[in-house]
Amino acid sequence: MKLTIIADDFTGSNDTGVQFAKKGLRTVVTTNLQEFGENILNAEVAVIDTESRFDSAPVAFDKVNQVSKQLSGHHITFVYKKLDSTFKGNVGAEIEACMDGFGYDFAILIPALPSNGRQTIEGHVIVNGTPLHLTEVANDPKTPVKKSYIPDILSQQMDKRVHVVFKPLKGYDVLEVVETIKHHRSNGVEVLVFDAYDNEDLKQLAAALRVYEERFLMVGTAGLAEFLTDALQLKSRRCVLSIIGSVSDVTRQQIEYASNHHELMVVDYDIDAMFDETLSHDVINKVVKELKAGGHVVVRTAGHVEDVKKASLKAEALGLTTFEMSDRIAEKLGDLTSKVVDEASDVISGLYITGGDTLIKIAKHLGIEGMVIVKEVLPAIPMGRFISEKYQDINIVTKAGGFGKIDAFDVILKELR
């Protein structure tokens, strides 16, 4: 697991989780605090909603602390404590609980959400130009916040030494921020709060968090989360598998165009390999290995005109009609695809299939009876998901061979990544 996010409500879990999902990371949100199944532990980003915003501080502490201790036994690269941008709920208690549960002795808090008018100025929460305690949040019926100065808010539920770093007049410099962090940590600060006025501040601060090498807890809102994927170099291992059953010139041109814009491994599954068990096995292993290494793979049956001629000669040798040979090739592709998907489903984010006969054979081999259409990627090129519990996380794009402009495959890859 690359990143675990601990949030106190469901909407907050989702608005933070989506910052990573939109960058292609497999992101799962759960409210189950008792047991973390494979869906959570195998996710690239796991968001745990403790539903503790409206609890008493002691109850909220216990919930977050227990979850943190449970998760601390698993290999997690980064931990992010998500809080409400107007500090509703049990912010102090939950930060302390998270630090204790994961064994952190230092936290960095960057709570600004400039895109929604939330800034941190000299340690004060400012909402659309107004100090927090002068906004409607101060009179919230469930979780009123009567203060604007962050150390004062935290001290109501936390016994930690808190310090605020004001934004320099010249703006933030990544290396200077790192030195500032080191200085305050060495002087006994336990929670370091940073001002942030705009998204450029968040971007620079996020970059500094990557450079800073010591262990610490990240604390913030969806604002900082938006910049963490790039700053922390959280790259998805999930890849696109393309199965090209069409032999049309249009499809070949689309593959060539996309190859100039993406890093693709193109594997020719020619007629010789299809009818040789050892060669077929080698192709499957090659494709699975590349997918698990993080590469996008295109499997095609006819990369050149000569491949079509070879298939015709093979059909004659086997006494098959052109139609029968085409059906046999689709069957072989279906078998190969099912074996690859079974071995690498945990890293495949998208499946692109050309050719209607190929699609139906793949569905048959995977035991799929139907597909839920989600959207139209390009005119007459749909995207959906197989009706299958096993493969429900894999997006599927299907295309008739001759459809689409030259950049169609390029667009599809961007959609499926």
C-alpha cells in the first residue's frame, strides 16, 4: 500500500481519495474499522473513514488510535491524516491518536484549501477572507469552532508542542522549507503548521515533504492531497492491456500513432505462436511480466500484411475456410487474454479490445455474461465494465476495427490509464 488516509467522515474521505484516483491510483474507501480485507490491503491508496467527527473527543481518539495500530503492522509508505478545512470535529484528538497509533513523534500540518477559499495566514484559518471564528462555522449546531488560530484549536484536545511557520515574503523555497522543518523538529516541536495562501504554496510544500527524509505524519485537507501524487511520486502500477483482433489498416495506423505518444510493448501473437503450445506460453509469460513491471502491452495478431497471408496459408494447410480460421484466431486470443488477466488482474486498470468476434471469445473465456456501459469515449466507442465480481475493477473499451480517427487509440489509452 502506497498511502493510507485516515478521515473522519465519508464525504471527506471521498473528496480526498478522488485526488489520487484521478491520477490513476487504485483508491478504495471503507467504513469497516474491524477488518481490512484484500480490497483495502491491495489498494494503492486506502482511505479509512472512522466516522468520528460527531463523537466525543475520547471516543474519536480511541477509534483513530485502534485503526492506526491495526494498520501499523502492514507495509505502508505514507500516512495522511485528513481533516476538515474548517477544523470541524475532533482534530486535535485524532492527530494525537494517529501519531500514537503509528508511532510518529512529529507531524506536519498544512490545512489550506485555496480552491475553496480556505487559507492559512499567520496560523489563522481564513475562510473567503474572514477569520474562521467569525464565520457560520462558529455557530454550527454539531461542531462549532470558536477559534481561528490553529494552535489554540489544537490545544483544546491535544497536549503537543505546536509551532506555526509564516509564509516568507518571497514565497516558499523547497530546500529552505526542509531546513525549517529540521530546525523546529530538533528544537522540540511536535506539530509544525505551515501557512498557505494559494495552490502554488501547496505545490512547493508538497515537494518539500518529499525531500524531507525523516519519518513524520502528514496532516491536511483535500487541498494538499491534490499535489501529493506528483510530489511523493505515487505512480500507479496499474496498466492497460490491449487485445487487437482486427486486421484493418486503420487499427494498425492507430497503434503506430499511439506508440509515438506512449511507452508501449507491442507483442505480435502470430499464427505460428497460436498453434504452438510452447510459443503461446512464452507470449503469455512475456505479457504478464511486462504488465507486472508497470508497462502497457498491446497484443496483436497481424502487425503486417504478411501476417494475414501467413494465416491464410495456415488455414489452407489445416483445411479450414477463412471464416473458420478467423473464428479459431479469435478463440486463441480469448484463451490468451483470460490467462493473462487471471495472472495480472491486480495490475490491469483497463482492457482495450478490437473486433467483435475477439470480444465475445474473451468474454466467454473469462466467464462473463454481460457488460455495464459507463460512457462513450469517442463516437461509437463505448467504455464499461464486465458484469463480474472478479473483474469489476477493470475498465473495458471496445472498438470495431475500422472505427476512429488516427488518434483514437491514443485517446483510449489516456482514458484507461
